[in-house]
Amino acid sequence: MSPTIQPSIRTAVTNEQVISLRHGQVVHASVNKIFPDQRAEVQIGNHKMMAKLEVPLKAGDAHYFQVLGNQETLQLKVVTDALNPSITTSNQTRQLMDSLQLPKTTEMQSIVQQMIKEKIPLSKEQLLLAEQWLKEIPPQVKLSEGLMAIQKLSELKLTFTNENFTMLISGQDKNGLHQLLDAFKLALKNDTSIPTSQKGSIEKVLMQITQPFLNEFGGAILGQVIDRLLSENTSESDKLTLLNLLKEVGLVPKQATLANWLSSEARHFQPSETNQKLPTPAADHVMSLLTSMNRKELDAKVFEQLTMLSRKSNNLVVQQALAMAEANIQSGMNGVTIEQAMKQILSNIGFDYESKLAQGSNLSQISESLKPQLLALLQNSEISAQLKETAETIVSRLNGMQILSGDNGPQHQLLMQVPLDFFGKRMDASLQWNGQMKDDGKIDSNYARVMFYLDLSSLKETVIDMQIQNRIITINVYNESEALMPYADQFREALKTGLNSLNYQLSGVFMKSYSKQPEPPPILTKTQVSKWGVDILV
């Protein structure tokens, strides 16, 4: 008699999940009751089924079973002895590895331990694949991240491929997007196989992502330059310098002289009209003037070049124009402005591309974001290997974060990365948000944990851990600098007042060593968050 049982009638299946077992999978199951005629109630997770016994089993015992056959001719082969609650995880691991004749490697032992701990259904073939992947992960990838990726592959019913495994590893990567985008921009610039229009469209959205205030800042610099050109207080030599700056950008013809430019339509504009914090109708008039003079359209590339040349210039009058433009833009910024900029960056990257697509959003509009343009680019078989690799890496990172985000029962999780560049200060920000969902489907603002992983130009690596419990907020800032506390104290009262206005209470802000940063909240899994204790999702 073969050591198998035949499940025949499924009962008490939750409304949320219907169990689906596949040939070769190894699952954890308990024997709840023994009935006459060699029948028993077997429970896998929260799923119960009646089974016909071909071997004697004892009520209350738990075993690991291997699934044989398909859903119609299902059999569960007993592969371990009864799992006594007193048996340690290491003993269970050894017993299961022996039963399946698995290699006794460190990687395999870690996978089987995770399989036992989280009750992950995996086949022997999947275990062997996973072992090989763990052996090949880069040194900077933690073993725990590899194990989590394997678990998510099973939970999300993704095909067990190295591509999907790499995607989920990439989704957990806390390193920012700036470096990836820089490598992609360089490869894009050097690739001659891409149509000019397609390359221009990609370059445009890249500038919108990496320099969110490019148009505003470039417009403010342009206004300051023209303001000084028209001012009687600017020396002729300084005016010549500023005019040459506009020539380099292509806004003024190369053959123009200071005299004929000043005698042109520019005389109709007063200096005050061009001294703007952000583009306004007056500034637009100046732009129209310059455009008509040289038939050059003002776009992000023009503003980028103007900003770059202004930053590189050592001339005092240019530096003064740059400083005043920056001061004007900064004075017009607040939390709402930054929030809008971050939302626009995320939209331009295409984090919500699939969601908008499913909602029936304007296809031509959402197709201008980076992700769909990368997907279209990858359809071109003639692009260089370097460009293909960098594009695939970015898409993999975006897909990984998207898959690891979302609703899991009553819990909600969000992972995202935002490459920020404000006035030449580059910063990579990664966010992991874990919170609860209320019965009405809305986010419970009373409880949450938010982890910010920041890579700052001056402060370097910084982690901000914000925990909300019953609307009481505790903030821990992890950084190697010991001089941050005095600066934090300056903003404490303002932070406390702002939180009070939102009906939150600040418990405290604490500065700690970066080397002692906390473990991030785990990537949520179905077993951790399910109300109903569903252990197996295949």
C-alpha cells in the first residue's frame, strides 16, 4: 500500500482564496479528524478537505505531503513523520531535506527553513532552482532578500524563472534610481539606432524626472539675465558676457551685437517685467521675443543648457543672476510645491502606468511617461546591448516595487523610489510604507510605519523611521553625523505644531547612529497579514 491519501471533498474554503495544489509541491497539512471507512478531514492552511486514507494517520498530527497528480486525481504522499510541536525547526529541516533527497548546502538549508517557517508550497524542482539563484546573487544582496523573493514568487503564482526572481530582488533594492537613470541616459546618447523623435521623447521625460523645476528655474535665470541686459546699472562688459551666454544657448543669433540687440524689440520691456520667481505672462512675453529673434523654441533642453552654463560660469554677473534666480524660486516653494513635484516625478516615471491603463486614462498622455517608453524601446532589436541592459534594469526595478506593493488582506504596503534634484542638490529617496486598511477600504491613519532611505549629498546615507501608534508619532533619524541634533531641535516645535494641526501628537525625535539602524518592516506576505490564516497560495 502506497503512503498516500486521496482528498475527495473540499469544505470550509474561505471566500478569499480557493486552494489550488500542483503536482510536485510539498505542503504542510494537519489531520483534524478520523472518520470510519478510512476517511479523514485534512486541513491545509484554512482549507479543509475530506481524504481517503491509504496509510494509517493519527488525528492531531501534522505532516509534510507531496502533491501527486492533478486536481482531478489528487494524491498527497506523506514525506515526513508526524511533526511533533516539540521538534525544532532545524530537525524538521533535516527531515524534509532527507525525505526529498535535497543537497545539504547552506543555501538549500536556508530555503527549506523559510519554507517551513512560512509554510510555502514548493516543489523539489523549485527548491533546486531557488538554491542555484541564491548561489548566484550579487554580494550586495542580502540572503533575506533572496528568500523573500522566492516566497513572493510562490505567493503571487509567478513562474519560477530567474527573470522574475531578479525582478523581485530589484524591487527590494534601496539604492536609488539616479545612478540607473544616469547610465541609461549615457547609453541612450551613444546609441545611433534609435529614431530621433523617439530619442527626443525619452530625453524629454528624463529631464522632467531628474530636474522637476527645470523650466521654472531656467525661466527665472533667463528673466534675471534679460533684466541685467536691460538695466542701466549693468556695465557694458557684463552685458556682453550675458549676451554671449544667450548666444551659447542659441536664444540669440551668433551675429548679434550688443548694440543691435539692445535697439531691437527688447527695449519695449522694462527690467521689472523679467524679474520673475516663476514663469508669468510677462516672462512669457520675453520668451516670445527671444523665440521670434532666433526662431528657436524654448523647451526643457534650452533651460537645461542655460542652467548648466550658468552653474559652470565663473563670471560674477552670471553667478549673481543664478543666485537671485535660485533665491526667487526657493522663496516661492513650500511643502505643497514639493509634494506636487514628487507626485509629478512618480507620474513621469510611470509608477502608476498599469493602474491608469486599467482605469481607461488617456493612452497618448500616459504613454509619455518613462516606463511605457522603455517597454517600447525594448521592442527594438537593433538597440545596443548596453542600452537594452540598462532599460531592462529600470523596468525590472519598477515592476518589482509594484508587485511588492499593494493590498494584503487588512494591510497595505507601498514601496517606491524618487530621484530628486533640487537646485543642483541630488538626492535618492526610497520609501517603504506599512499601514492598515479599515473595513470601508480606506487607509487607517491611526497606525502606520514609514521608513525613508535617503542618500543625501551632504549628510550621506540617512534613514528616517516614523512610527504611528494611535496617532502618536515617534521619529528615529539614523545618521553618522553627531551634529544633527541642534538642527533637529530648531524644527521640533514647528513639526509638533504642524502635527497637532492634523490631530497627531509628537512623542519625540531621536538621533541615532546609522550603523545601528533598525531592520525595515518585512515585505508583507499573505501568511503574515491574512485574517483567515491562509497558508498556501499557489
